[in-house]
Amino acid sequence: MKWEVVMGLEVHAELSTNTKIFCGCSAKFGGEPNTYVCDVCTGMPGTLPVLNQAVVESAVKLGLALECDITSPNRFDRKNYFYPDLPKAYQVSQLYSPICQNGKMELDGGTVRIRQIHMEEDAGKLLHTDGYTQMDYNRAGVPLLEIVSQPDFRTTEEVIAYLEQLREILVYLGICDGKMQEGSMRADVNLSVRPIGEEKFGTRTETKNLNSFKAISRAIAHETARQIEILEKGGEITQETRRWDDDKGESYSMRSKENSHDYRYFPEPDLPPVYIDEEWLARLRSEQPEFAHQKRQRYQSEHCLSPKDAAILTQHKPIAELFDRLVALSDNPRESFNLITIELMRLMNTLGVAPQELQVAPEKLAVLISLVTGGKINRNAYKQAVAAVYTTGCDPQEYIKANNLMMQETDSTAILDVAKSVIAENPTAVEEYRSGKQKAFGFLMGQMMKKLGNNANPELAKKTLSEYLDEI
């Protein structure tokens, strides 16, 4: 029997706000255990939550990006459960009236429907060591957005494409850093299998807290094979929550799958409904950025970049922003692309600078593009000047003047004299060139550039040498 996999995703995105969702504690990643805590986020009696407006704004921005209906008013609910990662024994979330509903994401393979996006607080972190467990509440109360899809995925490739684009949207909006290794974005995979052609869904399981694309791919493959094996042996799938062990490459059962009534949801009594002002909503809609997938399409259509080149530029927002600015200043997309992907990325790799940390003045780089394409400096001088501008922030024209890199030799008579001298001094290389050995031409060019120095125009030198060799 052939089987079809059906999947839906619940993605948790940790927001890049300064403070937690209901108190003034820092929401920074890390820190000494239990230092970013207060009476509110640890659930002390008599404390009251105060909603962080930046969380609401982040939720609306994402909802608009995913073409959701924005719910006004929306409200919070209490999700009750007894577990040490939330000391107040309940989580403030949104079940009955989530802030965003009925959205979608367009992918190359089709449309993924978004059921809802809701705001909630994160739980703390359990530290298991030497046979006992400790609690770090720094993360308790950090704001989350949970993005819940419909069961529209049939392949692992569709899941990864969706998650990649979702992460790009979150990062381009500036509401989440997308660092899956730090838990800033993690996915729960709801998966079931059914015979191909069957309309009814099978019994699903939920694999929790997957925080890398590799782990997600491996977990999907493992759970698919596990369910198919059970069904083909005549067994039944148990609806349950499973934990993935990436080191062992297998999952194990955590608990039977709860339904909403198991959590005894009821409206949060300490938080009023959240009303979305139409004027504020219109402003946020007008501030939506151009997202990575939109930039890729534009780079291919307007700048004639290949899909691969466009993907390189849009992988990190600061790189794409620098490219856009360079093109606007220089009107030279190809030279701008080469400067970023060849010169700057080489320098960043050498210096250990992450793309997110890129800082360089595009106006200064645009001056260098103009000089090299206008024949005022050669490629060697250009590379040297780019490195100086990136590492020191110097004025490019002053640097070129101070280092005598300007004013290439463009006197064709002087260059021809050098070509004649090189040919006379290297008869063996000339004979090799005449016999069809192209490496010999490169050798002769190298000898010419040595004589001409950094101020030579390599294009004119190459043309002059080639023409004189053909003439003789």
C-alpha cells in the first residue's frame, strides 16, 4: 500500500522585544540563571500583568505579512497546567480570540493556509544534570508568537520551504532574530499518514520543539516510517506528543495528546480585551517592508540576476539592503553584486564578521565602483581601496590619492612600447603563444603589468598586447 503524509505546523517565534510580555524584566537571551525575573513573571500572589504594546505591534506586523484578518477586539486566556517551567501553573495565551486569523503564505509549490497567529508567554528552562533538575526562569514570560498552519503539507521539502520563508519574514520585519539554535524559532510537527486517495485524516502525533531544519527533516522521516510500520502490521496510531532526540535519531512518547478541555481554558481575568485602532493598523500596513522572496523576484526581473545570485543577496537582510543602496547609487547591479559577494564577503570571512553585523558606508563603495568602471583605477587598486574603506572607514578618494593608486596609464604609445619590450625579452613565450598555448599570453601580460605598475590600465594593456602579437 502507498501512503500519503499529512502535516501541519505550529511555529513558536520568540520576539526581539527589550522586555517580557507582561512585566519589565529583560527579554535578552542567556544571562545568569534566574536574574531576569520578578514577582510578575514568577507568579507571586497579588501581582498583575501589564501587556507590552511592542508584542501586539509585532503580532499585527506578522499578521499583515501573512495576509491575515486582524481580530479586534482580541483577548487572552489562561491555559492551566502543572509543570515547573511556569511557577504560576498556567500560561497566558490566546485560544478563543487570537489576534490574527485566516492568513496564507504563497510558495512555489502552492498556498499554505495560516489558521491563526496568537500571542503568549514562553515558559522557563529545565536544566537536567547529574540526576536532578534545576529551573531557570529567565525565559519565563518572554513573548512568543505562535503561528499555526492548516494541515497543508505533504512533503518535507514543502515544510522546509515554508519555514525558511517564515523565518525570512520574521527577520525582515525585525521582530525575531530567527536564531533557531537559541530557540528563537522552533517548530512542532503534527503528522499523520493515510492511504493515497483516502480523504479522511489519520490519527496524528505532535513532535515538539524542533529547532533546526536538519532535525525537522529527520524527525519527519522517522515519524512517517514509524507510523507506516505500525499501520502495515495492523496496529493503531496513538494520538500523543513526542520528543525528538537528534543525537539518537529517534523520538519517544512524552504524554498522550491533550485537547483544549484538558487545559481548562478560561478568559484571562487580569487582562482586558485588546482593541486595534484602525489608524494604527493603517500605519503598520504602510510600513511593511519588501520581503526576501519579493526581493529575489525583483532582482531576477530588474537586475537580471540568477536565482542563485538573488538568493545569496537576500539570505541576510543587511546584505540585501546594502545591495539595494549600492545599485541606487551606482546604477550598476552586476558590479554591486560582485563587490558584495567577492570583496566584502571575503573580508568578512577573514575578519570573522557575521552578515548581521555588516557596517560599511554604501556611498563610499559607490565611489569606488564609479572609479573602477570608469577606468580611473585598476582592479588591484580597487580591491585594495575596498578593503581600506571596509576596515577603516576612510574616504576612498583620499586613500587612492595618498597611495598613488589614481590616474592609470592610458597613453597607448607608452603601453605599446612596453608591449614591444616584453615581446623582445621573451621570445620563447611568444613562440608558445603562436603555437596555441594560451598560458603564454597570461605570462606576457604579467610581464607587462610588472613594467607598467599599479597605475596601468589592464584592459588597454591586454588589448595592445593582443593586437601587437597578431600584427607581428
